[in-house]
Amino acid sequence: MTVTPESLHRSRDAITPALRTALHLLDEETRHQAAYHLGWIEADGTPADGGGGKAVRPALALLSAQAAGAPAETGLPGAVAVELVHNFSLLHDDLMDGDEERRHRRTVWTLWGASGAILTGDALLALAQEVLLDCGLPTGAAAARLLARTTRDLIRGQVQDVAFERRAHVPIEECVDMAAGKTGALLSASAAIGAVLAGAPVTTVDALALYGQQVGLAFQLTDDVLGIWGDPAVTGKSVHSDLRARKKSLPVTYALNQGGTVSVELATWLSAPGEPDEAELRRAADLVAAAGGRDWATAEAARRMALGEAALRGVDLDAAARDELIALGHFVVDREV
């Protein structure tokens, strides 16, 4: 069993009070839906035991401030901001993907409709900028610019992801570029924003950003493997969820680009109309694996993680924070299917 890094426990403890304070700036209805999404309350408003996600991105933000030689709390506004942007994207993703459950609970759009999910997500995105601009640090504006650029890149990746579903052929390079925006951009910003708030040199910020980018790609590769072969008890989503949506995820795109009868059969199935049954989904998963998609994605995730580690070792960082960043990256990437 994988042991949860201590940095995640510290991150959750640090950002939860700050997140609650930030959410009080929202109107009552939006705050209610956001609090439900974050796992703080049930749909009827009664307190819930859940605490949202793992807080990986906030942990990166806090550690990046420490890596730059500043106290962890220097990165707290950045930690809150990246968590707000992350949840903005989740609210919209659930709606776009038609996912009815997240973390074993009904998604916001299934309870409050598409408008509720869109508006709550938008509110969290705006709030993230407000948190940074009002943080009281002279570096707050620089951090806000970083997050604005990051959000633009994240949306660009999401746009590509949606567009890929309408295309018969997507080169693997384009799919990797999509993942670099959709997932890598926010993890990159998370790993750098604490250092930005700490006023760290550009070389330090760039190394941390590169680390986050590579971890983000590794994370997406692993997530795509879990989206096909993951255990629903672990992922909180139905088995073969990505295939059910006929998504051209990274393992699927790799398989499609290998050529041969397996790739042709997979491409034919992906373009077929109608809702796939369980037998079709199992067959599609077997085709992706037979074409090497699962093995490639797993190996590429490990390669990207190694590149990220090399980036951290190439600059002068606080040694303890560097070690924790690396441990956190492995926790994210080395998840079990």
C-alpha cells in the first residue's frame, strides 16, 4: 500500500481554513455548491466527513516556497489559488464528460444542473485571482499573471481534448501537447507559484515549473491508464470510464498510431455510434493493451518523472523541500491500477 506523503497532510491542514475564508466571499448559493463539491457538506447542507481531493497542487505550492528558501506559508495564497482553479476545471470537466460521480458522490451538475456547475466553476476561477491580488505580498501580481497564463493554457488543452473526439486521426505528439496544457500547465504553475511569491530567481522558478510540467504529464499518463483499467473502488469512476466516452486518451492515441489490424479494429470501434456495452468495452481495453498503449503510457510516465527530478537537481534548492517534492511526484505517478 502506498503511504501518503506528510506534505499532503500538511497541505490539507494549511489550506482548508484559507479556502473556507475565501469561499465566504461568494454568494450563498454558489458557496453551497462549492462546499458540496469540496466535500465539506452534503447536498442538503449538513456537514460531511469528506475533505475534497488529495491537495497535491497546494502541496506543490507550499513546497516550492520552501524550496526557494522561504517559509511554507509564503506560498499559501498560491496554494489556495491553484486549488480553486483545479476545482473550477473539475466542475466543468464533470459536466462536459457527463460524469455523474466524483469521489463516490454525485457531481454538482447532476444535482444543480449544468448552469450550477458552470457558474460555480466560474466563481472559483475568479476567486483564485482575487486571492492572489489581495494577498498583501509585492509578488502577488506576478503570481496572478502566472496563474492567468496557466488557466489559458489549461483551457487550450481542454479545447484540444474535446476537438480530438471529432477527429479520426490524432498524432501522439498532439495528444502529448494537449496533456501538457490540460494537466501539465496547472501542476507546473503549482510547483512554481510558491517560489514566485517568495521572490525567487528566474532560474529557480523555471526549474520548479519544469518539474511540475513533467510530473503533470506523468500524472495524466497514469490517470489515462486508470481511466481504462482502474479499479472503481480506487478511482471513484466506473470501470472503462474513458473508453465509455470514446476518449482519445494517451494510451488510446498511442495504440491508434501503431498501425496494423489491432489499430484498425480499435479505430473502427471508436467511430461507431451508440452506447457501448460491457463486452465491447472489455474488447476495446484489450485492443489498447495489445497495441502497446498500456505499457507505453506506464513507461513514459516513469521517463517524465525522471526528467522532472533532473530539473530539480540542476538548481540550488532547499534539500529537504526538494526531497519532499520528489516524493510527492512519485506518490502521484506511481499509483496502482
